[in-house]
Amino acid sequence: MAKFKIKKGDKVVVLTGKDKGKTGEVKQILTEERKVIVGGVNEQTKHRKPSQTSAGGLDKIEAPIHVSNVAIVDPKTNKATRVGYKTVGDRKVRVARGSGEAID
């Protein structure tokens, strides 16, 4: 199982691709595929057929992005940053490498 430094609910910025520079919140992490789903980023159109319960039409869905193409937003500077770890007391806390600010 892969271990990510990015968690669900983190604010991230896209580093490459058609949505480069956009920010959003991580909605879901797909560990087996090493991808994340970010709200409002990498939106694609899905065609749905009508059924008895819902009308058909076009739906916008967020497609997964590889975890290497996103970076956590530094809480102090609002720029992309790498993540490090620091022990505070008996807890292990994620910190932004750029400013040293705690993320958790």
C-alpha cells in the first residue's frame, strides 16, 4: 500500500497539465492507482442515458490526477510546497517545507 503525504481535505495546487495553477480540495485518494480526485479540477463531461429514476444529459465529473502532479498549498504563503514531518511533543506533524508552518 502506498503512503502519501497528501490527505483527504488538503488544499492542493495542480503543477502540470491543462489545469496547471488551479487549486482545489482533495475529495478522494485512490491509493492503488496513486491518484487523487481534486474538486473543481480536471473536469470532464460524462454522457448519461435517461433511466426511470433520473433524466439523462451531460454531467461534469472530476477525473483523477496523478499524485506527483499536485502539491500542497503552503498555509502561510499560498504557494505550492513540499511536505516534511516534525515531532512536536509525542506527535508527528506534517509541516510545509517552504515556511515551516504546520499543515495539520
